[in-house]
Amino acid sequence: MTDTTNPPPTNPTHTAKGTGTAPLTGLRVLDLATLFAGPLAATMLGDFGAEVIKVEHPTRPDPSRGHGPSKDGVGLWWKLLGRNKRTTTCDLSTPGGRDTLLRLAATADVVVENFRPGTLEKWDLGWPELSAVNPRLVLARVTGFGQFGPYSRRPGFGTLAEAMSGFAAVTGEPDGPPTLPPFGLADSIAGLATAYAVMTALAARDRTGEGQVVDMAIIEPILTVLGPQPLWYDQLGHVQPRTGNRSTNNAPRNTYRTADGRWVAVSTSAQSIAERVMHLVGRPELIAEPWFATGADRAAHADVLDGAVGAWIARHTRDEVVEAFEKAEAAVAPVQDVTDVMTDPQYAALNTLTTVDDPELGPLRMQNVLFRLSATPGAIHWAGRPHGADTDAVLTELGLTEREITTLRKEGAL
């Protein structure tokens, strides 16, 4: 599939004001990965100025194009994941595809891939071949279990990482089953970690002049964000249990139903906040209890505290609860679904959701770039483009003639 009549738009949609060009302008990234962790890392780099070229199989495009709901036959998840990327096709398993990829790699700063270990090597596209054409290249390899070890050749997905890391074991109600998230949590964490790893490798290249390999296992970043559980077990033999919405470190900490059938979340990580909440709900006498003095002791009396907070919240509407907590300088947030998020005034103030004009579907509202830089902000220039839309343009810029491109296409390499 090739669409040379629909070039990428060039108008940025981010409204942050800055005085310089995007910080990653001049970097070229080849995104060979599929689904979420690897492609998300490339998206993060593209949001801040890197030129990202998405390389997909000619007949088997990135499955994210068909993942989840679609509109008019166009996958919406891809519009988010594929933003700021030019799209080209290339069958890396063919001689012509291999040669084309090596020519692209010679011009690139970063290659992101998530094939099972050994796949690139099978095509003679491993690190020796890539670094030979470009010693400054950074190769980011994103897999479920890493490049070595007893599980390395297994198919790996975020769900397995969520189970294997201990996340599912601590998520859910105490008497319920281990619970998996209804979205790509491990993949997303690994994608952000990969973008960080790539920038670290590029910083090292600035000093040494040489590229290197990033080995990112999806099972590892999610273990990092789970906190000190391995340390607790190593030193104390402590295994964190499932506690539902409650915490073993402080209380009250839960979700509570309001009088109008809505929900709010309350957190009292700080002692002063816990005391303010007790005054607010009319139970100041609990503050004098000896067990109220520490978060862990309060957590041991969560039934009493949840009863006090829950009873008061149940007598008020969600808006009344939020207003009262704000006046008391206590920590509360409404439990919002996506319909609430789309109209939330804080997200609006931050410009967290932005509108991107798309030639296929018209205006699209999606998450903005991940953070704000005061001088060199990121930008979304376009949403995910059609499969192979920029193949001819990318290869022409690489120096291939129209005849060479036609020959590669006839051979099935494009």
C-alpha cells in the first residue's frame, strides 16, 4: 500500500510556547516494532522532534492498526500510536528488504525492534551487520523476557509481565483472584523505559562516538514500579498481600460511594491530611487514639476509619464531597471515566488532550505529548498514517530510483 498523494501535514497542534526547535530534531529513528512497547518508545521520541520512520511488513502491518475499536474501517489506536511517524513497507526477510533496511540504518540514529531473539540474526540484520554500516547506531531491542536466559525464546506479551512481575498477585480484593489491568500497563511502562534507555545510550554516544545495544525486557520495568517488594522479602520475608483499594501503609485510603451514586478516592499518606479528614467527617475523637499516630497503625484499623469516612461521604453528593475536602485541604479526587476526563478543567488547563486534524477521519482528540518543556516543547504534527503511505518518498530520499523501487516492489520486498 502506497499513498504518495497524501504527504504528512506539517502544522503542529501543541499550544505550548517555546523559543527553540524541538529537542530531538535531527535524530532519525527506525521503528520496526509492532503493537505497543517498542512503537510507544518511538512515538515518545517523535513527539519531541525525532524523525520516525515506521517500517512495516508489506502484507502484515502492525497489528495495532486493527486493535480495539475502529471508525470507517480505520483503527483508532493506531492513530495515537502512529502519530508523528512516516510509514514505509519493507519485508526484512527478503534480500531486497534486507539491503533496503541496511541502507536506512546507515542514515539512522536509532532502530527499535521487538522481534523474538534471533530473528534479526536469521535475516543477517543483527548487531554486527547494523553496526558495520553505522557504528553510531543505537539498537533498542524490546522483548518480553530479554535477549538471553531460559525464557528468552518464549513469546512475550505485557499480560505475562503483569502476571510474572507480581503486579497481578497484589491487585484485587483479598478474597478474590489475582487481577490483570484492562489495558497495556506493562507494555506502556516498558515503552517509556525504552525511550529513556535510548536517550541514555545517545548521551553515551555523544561522549564515545559509538552506538550500542539496548536490551529491554518487558518483565523488568513493571517490577521496578512495584516498589520495594523484593527488598521487603529479602530483609523481612514479607510478601505483600492483596488489599483491594486499601493500603497497608496508611488509612483511610479507599474509594467511597457518594449520595448521588458517584465515587471518590481519598488518600491520607500524610499524617496531617488524615487528621484533617477526621475533623471534616465529624470524628475528631479518633485522632486521640494511640493507633492513629502512624500510617501503618491506622491501616490496621481501616474498618473503623473507612466506616467513619464512608458514612459521611454517603450523605453528600460528589460535588459536595470534593468541595468540602478542598476547603479542608484534604486529598480527594472524583473517580472519573473517560467521559469525565474529556471535560475535566485541570486536564483542560494543562492541554492534556489536544485536537489533531486527520485527513482520513477529520479532527481527532487524543492525549498530548507527555510533558511540557518551556523552551523546546514537543508537538503532534499528524496522527497515524496509512500503511506504507510514505514508502516511495522515504526510499527516494534514500537515493533509490523509481526503477529500483518498482523492482523491489515486484520482488515482494516492499
